[in-house]
Amino acid sequence: MFKIITVCKCSFKQIKYSRRSPWALMMSRQLATAQNQNKNEEKNGESQSTIYLSEPPSKPDRDWIGPVDKRSNLRQIRFTERDNETETERAYREMREEIYVWNHTFWARHNQNFIEAKEHFVKKVLESKGGGLLDEDGARRVLSADEMAEFYKEFLQENQQILKQYNRDWYRRNTALLWPAFKVALQRRFRKPLS
């Protein structure tokens, strides 16, 4: 699941968290910063970002963000499981993992349905025009943008209620993370450093 493909220039990045800001804010801020930094480094021909050419350790000290999953189009994440993890931290990490798995499952299923519906639509339209999926030269025939717009509109209308329910669930689940994140942030802030 966490294999690095160097041809695609995919890499895991360690995300460092500040003790003062909530997890969600840090995640978005640091991902945006890392992306901007990588773009600037690429323009300058430099590469100072950390690239890991192997799997992340089984117990990383920070969350690991991996390459995009082919089914769900979401980045793979390995969440930190600390040795001195408190009960509150463990519950918070498990909630985050549960939400990630739920999100991944939903989008993998939705994307599969989209691909199947699109193939069915293309096949149906090409057959109605008279002809198969391939032209005389053996190249795959494609539909115009207007014809595909019809498919996208139909697909969104058919899945509107599913997507609305997903959004409601997503907001409910992520809002439920706020209180545990706050408690974890307070615990980490006032935790005595190990000597």
C-alpha cells in the first residue's frame, strides 16, 4: 500500500505538527506550504525536500502522507502511533483513522461507479451512431465535449442524494473531531517533557 514509485516521483512526506494549532488547520497549512516549497525548488532546480525511497517505518513519529491511491484518488496516510500515547490521543487517532477509511471506501466505490457508468454511456452512444468503439484505423473513438457533458449532468443528477448524504456525514464526522483534537492539543501543551 505504501510503495514508492520513483518513476512517478511519488514520495512520502513527514508532516511536522506544531503543539499550538489544531490538527486540521496544521494539515492544510503544511500541505500547502510543502506543495509551494516543492514548486519553488523545482523552478530553481533544487531539491531539499525529504524523499523516502522505502516504506515508512511501522511506527513513525509523525503522520506519513503517501502517494495517491488509484481507486479513491486520496492520498494514503499512515497515522502516528506514539509509544507514550494517552487514552485521549489513542481515541483521537482511531477516530481519524476511521474517518480516513470511511472516506477512502466511499470515493473508491463512487469512482468505480463513475467509470462503469461512463463506459456504458460511451458504448451506448457510439452504438447508436452506428459503429463500434474503434474506428477504421483501430484507434479508440471518443465522444465530443457536448456529448460527455450530457453524461456528467445525468451522473450528477442520479448521484445527487448520495453526494448530499456524503457531505452531511463528512461534516458531522469532522466536526466530531474538534473536541478530541482540542483535548489532545491541551494534553500535549501541558505534558511534562521527558528527562
